Amino acid sequence: MTQSGHDPRPQPERRKRPKLTPLSGEMKRISALLEEELLEWPDVTARAMFGLRAFYRGAVIFAMLPQKRALESPNAIAYKLAAGGRKQGKNWRLFELEDERDIRKALALLERAYTRAAGPHSYPASG
């Protein structure tokens, strides 16, 4: 410790927290529709997390939908395309919904994330 009270040792790098933004009424409605669909899928549960709804397939998180707040954009959902690993933040993607017409695209992305949350044995064959 120096005389000024600062510790001269290097400090561990802090992870940057995602920016949370207010949510529009339209996005709340779209999120509720997406949530209703996701909860119909096998082995899916949801939990509140920082003003968002986190969706799990078993114990693996695969999506986050805005509930009271949104991640970075008031019209975006978040989904994870890879399971496990140390740098989890790099596995997450955002999808911006312009309006209700984008729900089908959002569900396709969420389905990919859901499939990958089951583990590598369930990935679709590439070709």
C-alpha cells in the first residue's frame, strides 16, 4: 500500500456490465408473446434476472427477453449460440425486432440457441 492509500498491485480486470435500457410497451407485448411460446418447449424454464427473463433448457441458459428492462437496445432480445466455456459474454448475440413481423425470425434464432443448449450432440449436421 502506498502513502496515498492505493494498492500498487495490478487489479483483476472487471467485466463490463451490459447497458440496461427502458422497455417500450410494444416490446413488452412482443416479449410476452415470445415467452409464452418458449415456455411450451420441452425442458424450458424461466427466471427473473436484472429486469429481464432468462430462459433455460435444463440448467443451461439460452435466451434473455426484456421484461422491465432491455439489454443495450429497447427492441432487442438476447440469445446464446454456444454452451460452456470461460468467455460467456462472447457467445451472446442480440436480435433487434422492428415490430411484430420479426417474431418469426426471433423464434428461429431462439430455436437455434435452444438446440445448442442441449449440448454438442444435438447440433444440426452442417452441410
